[in-house]
Amino acid sequence: QVQLVESGGGLVQAGGSLRLSCVASGRLLNMIDMGWYRQAPGKDREWIALINRDDKSTYLDSLKGRFTLSKDGAKNTIFLQMNSVTPEDTGVYYCYARLSELRIATYWGQGTQVTVSS
């Protein structure tokens, strides 16, 4: 089993910055990638970024240049740096991890709320 714990959410003014963290623990062998989804009020959950086992990051096109995903492999932690945030970035941010087990398994964190005020 894998456990994911997010932190760093909160209230921020438009134009500001926020850094989310996600710590993974448990059986982490065969990790494929880790990343983030977010769910805005009244909308479906959308994928926003991932970082793979080779430390290559991929982003939702509309977020390139504002969001940066990095990893501290020694601490099994990923960080989502969010800059120049707008009210449209408001939502619950979920960390996930995909592992290659008998099948591809996806684990989720509990989510952290980000609220951007205008």
C-alpha cells in the first residue's frame, strides 16, 4: 500500500504564489510517476502535472510557465510551485502516484484546498 499526504494549501491573493507538497510512503518500488489533479467547484477533476521516474515533468498546456513540479527523491516528496495564481486556480488539489504492480495502480491523497481571492 501507498499513502500520500498533501500539504501547503490555503488562501492566497491573486498574483501570489503557493507551494504544495506531497509525501509518499509505503511500498514505492516500481513507481511510474507522481503528479497532481485539481477539482474546481462544480467541475470535473482535471490532470495538471506529473513527474516521472526520470524526473521529467509534464504539464497541462494552459499552466506551463506558471506551475513547476519538482521532486526530492530522497524524501519521496513532490512539490508543486504555483505562481501568478488566479481565482481560476481555486479548487481542491489531489496528489496521485501510479505504480506498476500486478496492474497499474493509482493511489490518491486526501486533497488540499487552494483558494485564490481576487
